Amino acid sequence: MSTEQQAGCSIRLTTTPGSADGLEAQLQVLQVHPRDNVLVALQPLPAGAALPEPFAHLTASQAIPAGHKVALQAIAKGQPVIKYGFAIGAASCAIQAGEQVHSHNLTTLLSGQQQYRYQGCEARQPEYPAGLPTEFQGYRRANGKVGTRNELWIINTVGCVNRAASRIAELARKEFADLLAQSSIDGIHAFTHPFGCSQLGDDLSNTRELLAGLIQHPNAGAVLVLGLGCENNQLATLLKSSPDIDASRIRAFNAQQVEDEIEQGLAAVGELLQQMSQDQRTACPVSELVMGMKCGGSDGLSGLTANALVGRIADLLAAANGKVVLTETPEMFGAEQVFMARASNQQVFDDLVQLVNDFKQYFIDNQQPVYENPSPGNKEGGLTTLEEKSLGAIQKGGSAAVQQVIRYGKTVSKAGLTLLEGPGNDAVSSTALTAAGATLLLFTTGRGTPLGFPAPTVKISSNSSLAARKPQWIDFDAGGLLRQGQDATEFSHAFFRYLLDVASGRQTRNEVSDNREIAIWKNGVTL
């Protein structure tokens, strides 16, 4: 039995004899925190099965699927159900020890906005361990930022020219194939979207700021910006919203103002590729990395394996003065106090309170309950309430202080942990992380998805069965944390070295399969 500290939670691991896929002994049940009154089944528990020590006084009163909860003690109706050391809801009826705890007997305690009070920062600055690499091989840009890829991106102002943007990329990959094969250029990609026309107010601003963040991204060695000419998202205004660019690496025109937009685009791409072909990777400090943390299709093990592992990476990068960005605001509901206790100062605390309450008001204004989450897939995997999902999701933020809170479409500017406004939707939030400056995305999942985004997207499975079943999707199996004798520190350090390899050019599964796309948050009126 071992105890691991993660984001304020003490994880108690209990092993039993057996094997995992015929290899090592696998942990069977887990008490996340000593205060918890539920256990998590790490393997399916048949009805009548006796639990291992120190829980041998309990038997499973019914079959418990892996990832689901079993009551450690009797819980009266209305009493809190505790996991991660915090309430994840209340018992909707009396629950007996050994009984499954899920949607049939557990209900959320979340409602609307709350009042909070700043009581100082409880977080401690983590230390970067001796022996870990301090550099990776990246692309230093003219503005001083560092990219993990040297790609040419085609960004369109409006959905009307989507096909033209994609066609230019397709033809350019063929026409300049020899140059691509013989140089340091990592690829040519068009990132299309349906917006930019007939948008007003915040919707238009969101589209413009999101695209501006992509235009300025250090993974883009050069960018072709393609407009139409009559759209609300005017090309000239978009470029003015992208001040942090190397003008020599940008080409832009409106399709309505040239004779042949495909021919014009190919010529522009050819010019840009010649410049990019001279770019080379150089040794860059780990502090130049920007990692975006995201979870999608979570299960009952996500908060215990994949998200906890990513949290350790967040602490390592924060210790190295790198930048960590976490989003999915509604998946902080019910766990926001953990981050508030780690706000580095009063202003950060106030910004975080405003962020959380504004997002709750967004739900209320649209006549939706703030607790309308988890998804059906989450529930099948063992998550019951939003509090439970949120407490597992925030494990990705590690234990470092929150240094900054930024709104959707904005870019990260401070070392350490930044919280970014965004919905839980995988594509929208991952695109927002990229536009905020993330040069590497760490995407945890218990259910699996082929999605990928402009920045290299490292998929981390919460369980080993998913990794074995979907090797074309999954880059790293965090389920290995549950093998008997596994040292969590060594495991996380091995993963960190792998991430530095990815930052230095090793391809992720989404890159190999060419799964790359963007999605923009729309929450307003369309003309």
C-alpha cells in the first residue's frame, strides 16, 4: 500500500494478488482520500465478492463495474458522499456498506452562483527535480516564443472560403513535396471553420480573437490568411488583432479581389515555404514550453490515473517556470474552491470568482441547470455528479498556485498555472488552449476519441484496456499507474521525458493519422 499526494488529495492504493493482462498484479480497489466514505472499483467486482484488506469486512452487495463506487460504510439519506476528501453530492436514499453508489442513490448539491472569500494562497512553489532534462529541441521565433513544430498554417476569415483554403493546402502538399521532404518543414495545414459572416458582438469578437491567437502561434512558421472580402470578420481588422507576428511570415488577401484565389494562394505558400525551409530546431529551455491540459470522455478512473498524471506534469512544468493552461470552466463547478485556495493573490482570486459565476450565469440565462453534466458516457464509466467529475478533472491542474485567469480567445502571458475561460466541449476548449499559446496539448480520456488539434495532441488513456483496444488513438497509457509496485514519481518522470521528445519532433497519433481541426465557441445571435 502506498500514499500519493495530488492536488490536495491523498490517494490510498490497495493491491490484491492477480494479474493485469497476464503481466503485473493489478490494484483492485482504491480509497482516494482517508476521509472518503466510498471506494472505487479498479476492476469489476462480482456480487458477493469479498474486498481485500483493509476492507475485508465488506462484500460487494451487487456487481460493481470498474470505475464505479462502492460504499465503504452506511450512508444515511441526505448525508454527503465523500470522494477526493470532498462532498460529491448527497445520498438520495439510505445506502448500505458494500452497495454500489451511483445515479440511483446519489444526487448533486450544486445550484447557482455562490459567495467566496479570499483567505490567502495555500499553494507552494514546486521544485524541478534534479536529473530531469532542462532542454528540448524547438523553433525559436522572431518574437522570442518557441514552437514545437514548424508548420505552414492556412487560416480563413470566413466559412465561405473553407474549400479554397483546403484546396490550397492539398495542392501545396503535392506541388512542394520535394521541399517538404528535404527541409525542416513539418507540414501544411488548413484550419477551416463555418463562422466570420453575419456575426455580431461577442460572437464576432470571439471568432476574431480565436483566429488571431492561431495566426500568432509559434508552431506556425508562416501563415496564409485567406479572406473573402464582404464578411463581418474583415481581414484588415483581423490582422490588426494579431500584433505579435513576424510580418515577413504572413501573406494575406481577399478572394474577391484577385483573379484566381487558388493560384494566388499557391504562390504565397511557395514564398513562405522558402523562408521556413531555413528554420532549424535549437536547444531551448523547458521554461519555453506551453502545455494545455484537457480531458474528454472521462470515466471513473480518469481523476485517479490520467488526470493525476497530467497534474504531476503540470507541477513539473510550473517548477521549471513553464506555462500550464487549464480550461473547461463548467468542469470546475463544485471544485472551484480548490483553485481559489491556490490563487496567488487577491486579484487572481477575484478574477476566478468572476469567471466561475459568469459561466454559471451563462447556464442560468439559457435556462439550463449548472449541474447538467456528466455526459451519458461519463456516467457509464462511473461518474455520477458534476462535483465528482470536476474534482477528478481539476487533478490536471496539479498543486501549484494559480497565477493568471484569462478569458476566451486571450493568450497566456505568465509562467505557472493559468485558468482559461472555455466550455467543456472537446473541440472548442482544445482550440481555445491552442489559441492561448499551448504548443503541446495533453488530452486525457477514459472513453477514447480520434480528435486532434493544431498543436500536437498527446492522448493519455485512464485505463489500459482502452490503450490496448485503440492504439491508433492513444499515445500513453496512464492505467499503468494501477499496477502493483508502480512508483508514481518514476512513472511521471518517464512521461515527462516522452513529452519532451514530442516537443522535439516525435509525432503523436493525431499527427500520424492527420486528425487536426478547430472549433470556435458560438453563443450569440447570427444575422
